[in-house]
Amino acid sequence: MKKFVRQTSADSAGNGLKLNLRANAARVARTFEPGFYQLRIDAARLVVARTGNVSIALDIIEMDSGVLADTRPLWIAGPNATVGRLAAENQALVAQLLELAGQNIDGEIQLADVVPKLVGLTFDARLALATDSRTGRTYNAVAAIIMDDAA
């Protein structure tokens, strides 16, 4: 029979724990004031929830400061995607990003194949402030992508 032994603070595994707090703090997302910024996508992934909702999560870096912007995943599809305009607006935003990344968006595309190709994309955009209705937290939303019409 195995005997249960409760860990005490003296023999805790955390005694040898070392952290680089400054480096870890630099990875915390920050909220930027509304305005125009040059941004870079550091990571991009497709997120599929058990509920059937599909979102695209983007880690967006503000280029001047090198700080991660506090954003929320872009909900693009799901059971209630046709109610309201949010999913359609987010799809349009993703289409603009994919176009800037040189991806063909004509016809039906396999998102799992093209979303990772957004990594490294640098673009100019207007950030706005939005509030999460469930938590009340404020975050940044990409309100508009500045497209270069001269290209």
C-alpha cells in the first residue's frame, strides 16, 4: 500500500525555482491608446472550440516598442456567425491580412493551411479600444488595416 506524504514548505520543489522576472514581464500584453501603429504578427493559429466556434488568434507586436498588444481572438465562424456583423467583419479583416501576406483568398480556402503564413507579416493599422462584455476588461482591437493603394 502506498503511503501519502504531504509536502511541507521545507521540502517543496519551489525552493530551487529561478525565474527571469523582467523577461517574463516583457511577454505580458499591453493595451495601447487608440491610434495608428505599425504592427507585426508574431504568432497566428486557428482555434476551434467544442461549441463549433472558430477563431483566429494573433499575437500582435507593436513595432516601435516591441510590446505584445492585448488583443482577443477574431471569431470568424460558428453556430451563430450569421447573427450580427462581428464574424463577417472579422472575416474581412483576416482577408485583408492574408492579401497583405500574398495569399490567394479567391474561392474557398483551407484556413489551417494559410493562417500560419501570417506569421512575420508587418502592417499598418488603427488600433481601437474594446471591452470584453463578460469580464469588463479593456483590450485592443484592430479597427482598420491601412492598405497601400499604390501597390
